[in-house]
Amino acid sequence: MRPELKAFTSIMLTRSALLPLLLAFSVSTCKKHENIAASPQPPNPTPKAFGVATASPSTNAAANSPAPKTTKPVVDQTAQAIVFGYHRFVNNVRHPDTEITPAAFEAQMAELKNRGITVIGMQDFLAWKRGEKNIPPRCAIITIDDGWKSQYEVAWPILKKYGYPFTMFIYTEGVRGGHFGGGEAITWEQLAEMRDAGIDIEAHSATHQDLRKPYDKVARKRLSPPEYEQWLQNEIVGCKQLLEQRLGIKVNCFAVPYGFYNEHIKEVARNAGYEAIFTVYGQPLTYNAPLNSLGRYMIEANKPKVFADAVKMIGTSTGGAAAVAEVATTNLATQPADGETVRTALPLIRANLSAMGPVDPGSVQLRVSGLGLVPASFDAKTQIVSYQVTQKLREKTCTVILSAKSSGKKIETHWTFGIEETAAATSTSPTPTPTPKK
């Protein structure tokens, strides 16, 4: 065969072999374009966010379907809790206002068990206050202030024995190595060990001073308004930050030193992210008790009646009593205000009951700690109940319990105020200024 003819034949055979392949590719490409055209495409696809997975069609379908209804648990709003506050545990009591013997402490823990009063953790209490879970009808919370090593060496083993959870309120300069952290102080290592065991650790300021006064006892100087604000931030915010950083925890409770506070202190604490503020004005805590002034019964060696009275007030009842609606004192314009410290042991006590609705005038009752039921006057027109104390109040704190009936239902509220020691009828041991733990 001639060369020209041989080359022509080869080219034609090659084209014949490629033709089926080209036809198949063309058909496949056309089908692909048809599928793309048939499927809906957004005009401007949104770029996938960093770290966010693209939703599959099934996920999108679930997102477009009605969300499942989540119901909040129905909590028992008639439950009550009492909070006990302790400090130091020693065999030889020299400062009865902040000390108690180990034997007396264990006896009190045993009494709670024998009376059927359940000890719960702080975070369970706050979850109940948020409406997230129930607590026992009558329960107690144990708190221990400051940061003494006896809390680690003495109190913790006793509480372990009874299986009781508890909360530590720590002022950071009182930990070993701090300004007040002498040899009797708890260490950061001990706090870490307690944290690992599930102990709740919360804040009690940096240097444990009266936060209302613009005077820094550590620096021994009076503070200007800007200096006071900076100092207050360190006492309330700095303390929280240090505890969180050193222990890797979340701090959401603040115990006010000595129970002295005002609205500005509460505002700073709220802005710092604290969920609850605790004082020393003991009272049973109800579902509607304000979170910015939760009273604790502070236990003193020379006042065993405080513990006994608290236990009696919480009782062991699990039902059967008539339901009582609790009204927050913030709605009643109480005088003195809850948490206020007055300069007289003969204060005028009053409240505006208009927030309670139509009140039965004959049902209004006012009780004052140390005095009992008092002959208060009630003005049905102004809805104001008042009582002028004529017999000097003898304690540093006073609790008022006000009850009435509205539309046939019993309504109750209570609040606590302080009395300056110089105004009290009998002198009491002043709360000591923090001293190095020797």
C-alpha cells in the first residue's frame, strides 16, 4: 500500500475509536447541567462561618419544623431554707463572736440530722431560686467565713462524717501569704483540695473591711471619692477575679463583711456578676426572698440560742399548713429598709401594704424580734402600717415579720435592719478588725 493511503487509513481508524467516547462525555455533561439547572440555588450563597458545620438537608428540615416544647419544672414555692454562718473552730474559745468548739459544732450538725432538716448545697439553693429544681421543704445551708486552717482541719472532717455540703466564703488577703494570712490561715493548696472534693468556694471581699466607709485600714488612709471607687472595685470585683484565677472556678456569691452594705455596694456586686449577696441578718429564706440581701444566722459560742431559734423557725413540717404568699420588701417601701443600719434603738417601723392588694384591716399583724407581737396601727386609706418602738431594742440586728390577709389569702413579708452598737441598750462585743492569723 502506498504511504499516503496508509496514513489516511490510520487517521480514520483513530477517529472512529474516539467518537463513542466523545459522545458519552457529551451526554454526561448535558445531564449534569440539566441537574444543576433543576436544583434551586440561592442567588448569593453565604460563606460558611469559621468553625460552623454546613447543615445537611435533614438538619435544615429539622430546623424548619416546630421546636419541641420545653417545660420548666414546677418547683415547690412553699419550701424554706436557713443559712448558718461559722468562722473558726477551736477548743479554747477566746473570741466567742467568731469561734465555736469542735464538739459544739458537731452537736449542731447532729441536731440538724436528728430533726430531719436536710443540708443542701449553695448551688442547689440558687437553682431553686431560678425555678430550675426543687429543694426539700425545710432545709439548711452551711457556710464558713474568712479562711482559717481550722476550717480545713476541723470542720471539714465533721461535715464529711455527716455527708453535708458547704460553702466557703474567702477573703483573699486572709489566705496564707496575704496581708492577714498568718500561720492560722488556710492555704491556696488546701482550698484547691477542697475544691476538688466538690466544696463550693465563694467571695468575701479582699481585706474584710466595712465596705461603706471610704477608709483603707490596710493602707491606713482616708480615700477620696475616686480612690474609694477603685478600692471598692478591688474589694468586690478583684476578690472574685483572684479566686477564679487561682482556683479555676466560677464565683457567683458574695458575703458582705460584717453584714454592712448599701445600695451602691449591691450595685457594684451585681455588675461584677454575683448572683447572690449574703448578709448576717438571719431569717428563713423563701422562694421570693431578694437575692441581693439573703440573711444568715451567724453562730457564736456565747449565743447558742441563735442556732436553737433558727432551727425552731425552719421547723420540720413537710406540709399541712396553710399556704402563705411571700411579698418582696422592695415593693413595700419599708422603714427602716432591709439591710439598713439605724442610729437609734427606738426606731419607727412602717410599711406600705398597697402592693398586697385589698387588705383585711383586722388581719394585719406586726412582729418585732425581741418584742414579739406589737400593737401596730394600720391606716386602711393609705394602706400604711406603722409602729413606734418604745422599748429599746437590745440586739445589733432586728427582724420584722409582717402578715395580713388579702382576698382571703395570707400574705407575709419580713426584713431585717441593723442597729449601731452605741445606740443599743446593752453593749455587745464589737466585731473585731481583721488581724493577721497567727
